[in-house]
Amino acid sequence: MKHLLLAIIFFSLLSCTSDRTNTNPQSITKIDFEKELAAIEQVRSQVSLALKEGRYQDIGQWVTPDAKTIRPGGLGFDEMFALGKERGRFPYDSILMTPTETYIMNDSMAYDWGSSRTYYTDKEGKQVELRNSFLVILKKVDGGWKLHREVASSVLE
């Protein structure tokens, strides 16, 4: 009787440890990280070029409809935005983004963290360079990466 009880306990425990992992290969999405990183770099380059060329109307194709951004603050950025009110949302002449880290979280979300140099023309016609750091969350929509959230800071550390 004692051995029967031990056997029942053993088999009960064994049945509790059955593999319940979903092995359906269709449920697993394979990510080609190099391809996705190249696509993110392409979006970054296209946005920078559109800004430099003043094609502000084109930027919407690289931004989700519900995008949220927080711009850098500080004296230099506040001056640039005050001068550029007539230019709208993008009061600068150009921007060079230098990512420190780009991380693909899954097949539809990634983030880009780094620093950038923003250039604008001041009242005297001189070009001014402002530096900031950024954290961008990208979302894949209809097969393409788009800016979904951005937080920028004029404080570089």
C-alpha cells in the first residue's frame, strides 16, 4: 500500500510538469534584425532630409497619427521656437541625429536613443547649433516604421 501511494504521488507530480509550450510555428514571428535596423535608419535619414529641404508636409508619412512629442527646453531651444513660429512645428533648418542605441523590442515596436544637433538661423542670420538627447519610440504601421513617441532634452549626459 505504501508503494502504491508513492507511485500515485510520483505520477501525479509527473503529470503536473507536462510541457504546455505552444509549439505552433505560425505563432512565432522571426525578426530580421539587420533588415529592421536598416529600415529604421532609412526613416531617420528621410525625416532629416525632408526637414533640411523644408518638405514639412512629407513628414507625416513617417509619424503615427497619434504621435506625441516633448521638445527640448532651455534658453537656446526656447529662442529657436519663438523665432520659428511662422515656420510651424519645425522651426529649424536641419537636424543630425546620432543614435547611441537602437533596440527592436518585437515585430512592431522599437526605440532609438541618442543625441542630435539641431541647426537654425538666428535674427542676425547666423547659423546656431543646439545639442540635445532624445528617446524615440517607433511603431511599425502597415509594414513601415514610424515615430510614435519622442522625448527630447537639452541636457546631455
